[in-house]
Amino acid sequence: MTRVLPLAVAGLIALSFGSIGANAQSPPGQALSQPGAANAPPGSGGEAPPATSEGMHLPVLIVTSIEVLRSPRGGGMDVVRARGFVPSVGWKEPHLLPITSGKTIDGTLDLIFQAVSPPQPGPPGPLMAVEAILPVETSHPYKAVRVRSSTNAITLKTLPGYVEIAEPKHDFSKYVGKYFLAKGAAAPAGIAAADIVKEADMAWTVRVIKPTDGIPNYVYEPNRLTLVLTEDGRINDVAWD
């Protein structure tokens, strides 16, 4: 699969807009993480990664809907609109990046839903909504649109049209103090379901650090959820890093 820049795709004009929550804005009562030991990511040895002025262009965590709007006038454009979620505050510049060029065998326009990640690990909290649009000239050869995130992909097979999946409901700031249940493990006896966080309910990468675990290296991954556990299996700390 050849990765191409939007301007190199004939007939496509890249144009993206961030929705509420796409920029570095904190939810009520939640502060942005700042460099320094006080806000170091869990398991990092008390030191945050070096600050950088720019984040990384990465796929968003989840894509939840695709909509294609068609101009009623001749010579107009189809507009692809995707919505999804990023894991924390501080993400910006959401955009749709075409990874197909010209006519495809199955008539599908394949897109990656990306954004610029925060330069520092994000604090735990609710997932943040983002959206982006990509105008496509009406002479395009596509019959369907597929949008990919870091964890899933959605295909809209009727143009114009709309498709969506259920939005994830997670507030990671509420994970602290709950018991972590790994995939395939038995639930601890006598613990209420509301006090258990199940790995099986998470579509994203989860790094679990137990009290006896070492850390051979530390590489910042904004779409990875890190959980530091206590000796009895409860979640002691949470971060997107």
C-alpha cells in the first residue's frame, strides 16, 4: 500500500477542521499535563520525556462515523466528513489523509483519520471528540469511502450517505482505585462489577505495569494507555503515554 500526500492525489483537495475538544483545551476541572517530575508518566522513573514543540502525526484513537454530503449543483463537490475520538486533550489539526490514488479495483477511497498528538503524555479523563472533512471533486471514480483510525475502520458503501458505530464511553480519571481484569482472567471474588476495569472492553493498546515489573525502555506512544497496578491488582496510576 503506497502512502501519498493529499496534494498528490488527483481530484482531491485536503481540508480539515477540528471539532470541540480537538485543541489543547481541558475538560472542566482538569489541568493539562506540564513537563516535570510532578506530572511524569507512570513507570517512567519520575522523569517526563523531553518537551518538544511539535507532536506526531498519528491516526486518531477511534473513528465512529462517516458522512458524505453531495452538492446539489452541477460541478460541485462531494464532502467526506469523519468523526472520532482522541485519547486526551492537546491533540490538534485533525485531517483525512488519502492512501489511495486514482481509480481502485473495488471503487473505494481509503483514508486515514489523523491528528497531531500532544508533545507530552496526556492526563486521564474522557475521550475527546474530533472531526475532519475532505472535499472530493464530483468527477471522482469512487463508490465507497473507508476511514481508518489506529484501532478500527469504517466503510460507507452508499454515496452520499452516512454510517456510524456506537461511541465509546470511558472516563479514565475514574479508573484509579479499581481492579484491573486482564483478558482471560477470572474476576476477583467479592468485588462488584462497577469496581472492575476490563481489558476486554478496551480496543486500544494497554500497557500494564505491575509492582515487580521492570521497564526496559520508555518510548512515548500517545495512543497507548498505561496502567500502574498496586500489589493487590488495583489501578494506582493512569496516563496516555
